[in-house]
Amino acid sequence: MSNSKSGRGSLLAGGIAATLASACCLGPLILLALGVSGAWIGSLTALEPYRPIFIAIALIAIFFAWRRIYRRADDCNPDNTCATPSARKSYKVMFWLVAVLTLTALAYPYAVPFFY
């Protein structure tokens, strides 16, 4: 089974890109909320110029994952993972987790004034 058939590669790329997109802004806020502090937290903002690129990569990867995960089950070869109902359900759950993480990265600059 290849990653292009299951959507796993797109989910992984989307998750990594969404995590990197939110690392510059959301990371320091979460660390401060957990009580972690220090001057090194300021260095996390070094990823801010790359945030739009990471968000674009995440949105493209989510689109391709959505195409693979939500296709009709009869488009799958019966030997592939996409034909198994439990695997399809777990891919859908992972898809929505990555989508929420990406939406958080998109909405963060607009919601941050409510937290400070």
C-alpha cells in the first residue's frame, strides 16, 4: 500500500505544516499558560515570516487528504487499507484533527487579543 492511495502522506504533511505554522505564535502562549517561561521562548517567533508558507502547504495537503479519504469506498482496491471501515474511520478522525489544528493556526492572529 502506498501513501498516495491511503491519504496518510497528505495527512502527515498537513499535520507537520500546521504545527510549524502555529509554532511561532501559539507555542509561546501554550508554554506560558503551562507555566514554562524563559528568554528562549522569544526565539520561537523566528518562524513567523514562514507562517503563510506553512499554512499554504497545510491547506494543499489537507485538500489532497480530503480527496483520498472521502472518495467512494468502491474506488478502492479491496486489498488496500482504504477498503477497511476501521481504517477509513481512523483516517477521518486524523483528518479532522489536522484540519482543526490548521484552522487554529489560521485564526490565531485574530483571537490572540482576547488572551492578552
